[in-house]
Amino acid sequence: MENAFQVDLRGVVDLLSRHLYSSPRVYVRELLQNATDAITARRAIDPAAPTDVPAETPAKVTIDVAGGLVSVRDTGVGLTEDEVHTLLATIGRSSKRDELGFSRHEFLGQFGIGLLSGFLVADEISVETRSANGGHTVLWTGRSDGRYSVERAPRERDEPGTTVTLRARHDAAEWVKERTVTELAGLYGALLPFEVSVNGRRTTLDAPPWQETHASPAARRDALDRHSQELFGFTPLDVVDLSVPEAGLTGVAYILPAPANPAVRGAHRVYLKRMLLAESADGLLPDWAFFARCVVDASELRPTASREALYEDDLLEHTRDELGRQLRAWLVRLATTDPDGLRAFLALHHLGVKALARHDDDMLRLVDQWLEYETSAGPMTLAQFRRSHPGGRFTSSVDEFRQLAAVSGAQGIGLVNGGYVYDADILSRLPRIDPDARLERLDPAELATRLGPAEPGAELAARPLLAAAGRALDPLGCAVVLRDFDPASLPALYLTSRAAQHHADLREARDASDELWAGVLGALERTVAADRPTLVLNHRNPLVRRVLGLPDQALAATAVESLYGLALLHGHHPLRPADTAALNRSFLGLLDWAVQGGTRD
């Protein structure tokens, strides 16, 4: 007798194919899932029941080129006729599944819609089933137009179990080819704890790779290296075993052997009760652990309805934190047992460790002791730097460090480059692990006070020229001083304090604003202490001494204006329109002087 489904099946199938599932290929996973649940239920009532899940006709996958047939037979618990009506014709009634003994905790299927995925590739599905609890063999036939029928099967099955058969549509022929079904059965069911075969070819492994028994740790590592290469395409820098008992999770983390982009979330392979959930799941590890790729199997984590991602809940959050803790412990252990390995890791993945060190004291200690920073005395760890430079400073930008490193080092001021991502936060947190480990940010104005004065005679002789240069640079908001410092190869140094930079920013914003805002910013500018940037001329530099000896003060002022532009460029300071104009003017002035017969002296 024909019966109608309780929903519009065409609409449901369209929902599945367009919105719930990412691809028609999931039909193989869902059929394997149903077979797995049936075997699990059979074992619960009969521990001696057979556990093979062949997929052929009648026990393997059969291919019909004109219109392929796919049959999946299991040796599971089977269904009675009443259960067929209840479970196969009522979509999504997971609560009823529980009443019949299909406990959510023990089974993969939760939503009562798995069988419908077969309609992604077929217009007709038949289910032949015999219950282990007794009764005759029942044949259920469902059609994509929303009709189904239930009748006694023409012949009785020899033993309890179920055979699901799909007749693929012509437009889905690719999904029922032997090669495709074999690949999909191996992809989704490789870790299932019983044999799955396609046309006589086994697609399951003896055990998860991280649980296999090996003759030695080296042999195990070699096997896991091959596993990583097969799944992710790389031989790992190291392998970390993972375990979260609360989530029933075991697995491994493969450490990437090359730098990773921290903005790209890691894609991990996740199995749920030994069935593949996702090849590229994200959110399994903390964001800072982008240097690892995981393969895990869990029994307690929850899937989304599509069974292609993990459901975000408290248990997943706890699992993520616990996996992060285990990776953190591996790093700390590496520092003790394999310093060379830690250095190799940090050379590749220092960003991840730095990100963690902003919040974790153990990682902060690891960064302090092992991670090399760029300093004015060469590469060294922060701990080494503090020991050799008790009064050290740091810069907050890379350009500032490159401009001032040589000068500060020559004046006995140790300088750390704190301009890269996370560095400023890390340097500010050092007192948490060592109260004396305090590094202050360098104010360039402070450096100016450390530069030695020029000889009194040289200072006196240069005073008229410095006055002319001061008048030339005054419109640019810059003062000029003469000092004697190393390195002698540096002719001029542009130094600006944070207060002076703030003052300059206000002035620039005022000049670019309309009349109303210009007045507001002008009033604010007047409340800020006037502090001007300084162009420091180096008397040790031969070029500067020749400029100071020029008899023509106007020409000397033009030369100083050119040195001002050079110092801005050398220090990677932004050029304002007035600065660009001064640089062009001084260059053209010097060029004109040279063309008209001026001498190099």
C-alpha cells in the first residue's frame, strides 16, 4: 500500500543538496554511518554478531554503466516493519530513535535525515532489512517524489542486517563509479573499527595511525611522518601526541616545517567515533597555534547537522584550551630536552609563540630565554641583552631602530628592536617574570643628551653658519645643533621626541583642516608644550666639517638644508610637502652652484 511522506520530500532534498551538505559525495558517508550505527546496536544485544560491513551486490558495490547501482549491506541490528515506518518515513525524529534504543551517545547519526542524502544522487532508494529481534525481511522503497512503500521482501535474508540500494540518476553517474565510491569509502571510513570493502577491496585500516604498534619510537615516528605527508603534504618538524579524555579525543599534532601565515586558521582532520567529520575543520586549536595541523578522533564532541563541522559548545571550548595547553607543554619540554630543536622551531614559528607570550608567563619565559631579538649589539635573547645592558632601551618601530641603533650603541645605550608584531607587548610584560627586567622605550630626545659636544673652538667657529642654518630650517619647525659622536660616517641625525611629534601632528592637522577645526586644533596646539625636532650635525663627519668651513653662509645653509632632507630619508620619517620642497630646493641650489663653477672645497 502506498503512503505519503509527512513532509515535502522534494523541498527537503533541495535543502540538503543546496544548503546542508557541501557535496553529493556525502551520501557514501551517510550510508556508512547508518551501517555503523546498526552494527553498534547489534553488538549491544549480541556481542558475538559478525562485524564486517561489505559494500557489494549482494555484499559489495556494483556498478551499472547505464544507470549504476550502489548497494551497501551491513550485518547490523536491522529493523522490524514497525521500526521501518517509524524511522525511515518520519524525517528528523531523533527523539523517537532514542525511544527505540538508538541512543545519541553511542551512535553517529543524530538527526534522522542521513538516508535522505541518497536522494542527492538517486531518485529511488530501497532498503531490505531483517531485524535481529525477530520478524520477517521487510522491503522499503522510497522515491524522490515523496512516496514510499513497505512490503514483505520477496525472499528472506539469511541473517539479520540491512541492504540499502541506490539507482543513480544519469546526471549523477560520476558519483557511483567504482573508483569514486572506493575513494569516498576510504576517505570517510578508513578508521572504522570493522572491515569495509568496495568490490572486494578493503578500505579500512587496522587502527588509527597514532595507535598502531611499532617496533621502536623511531619506527613510529617514521610511520607518522609518512601519514602527515600523505594527508597534508609535508614531513613534520615534530609530532605531538594529543589526548582529551573528557572529549574522548586522541590524535596527533603535526608541526609545520615551514613558516605559516598566522592570519590563516589551521585546517585539521577530525574524526567522530572513527568516522571522518571534516578534512579541513577549523576552531580545534587556539588561534595562536597556527603552526600545527591535527588529526584527531573524538567520541564526545558534537557535530553540526551537516556532520561537516564541530558544534561550538562548552566541551569544544574546553577541548581547544586543553589542546593548547598540551602544545604549550610540548614547547616548554622542548626547551629542556632539545634546545636545538626549539631554536629550529622558533626560527620558523616565533609569531605563534610571541602571540601566546602576551598572555602566558611560561611562554614569556621561553621567549625571554630562547628567542633572539635584533639589538644594537647584534642578535641576542632578551635575557642576554638585559645582562649586558642593564640600562637598555627599546624602539617601538623598525625604522627608528635602524636609524638609531648604531648611534645609541656608540654612546653605550643598548637598544632592542621592538617594532615587530607583539614585541612591544612582550617587552612591557617582562616584569611579570622578573621584577628587574624593565626595558623602557627610547625617546630620541634622550639620545640627544648623550651625544658629546663639539670642541669649543669648532663650536665657536661654526656659530655664524649654525645661525644661518637655523634660520633656513626654522620654517620647517626644526632646530640645528652641532655634536661630536660616532659613527663618523653619519653626517646628520634627525631626532624628535614624542612630544615634538605630537606637536607636529597637531600642526599638520591644523593646516589641512577647515577654518572651524583649524581654530580648535590651534587652541589645542597652544596647550601642548613646544618641543621642536632637532637636526644634529656630526662634527666627526668630514663632509660636515667641509660644510662648516664654507665662506658663503647662504651656500652652507643650503647644504645643511640638504642634510636635513637626507636625515629624514635615512630615518624613514614621513616627508611633509614643506620637507619635499626644501629637499628639492636644496638639491637644485647645490646643482646650480656646481654647474656655475663652484668648487668641491
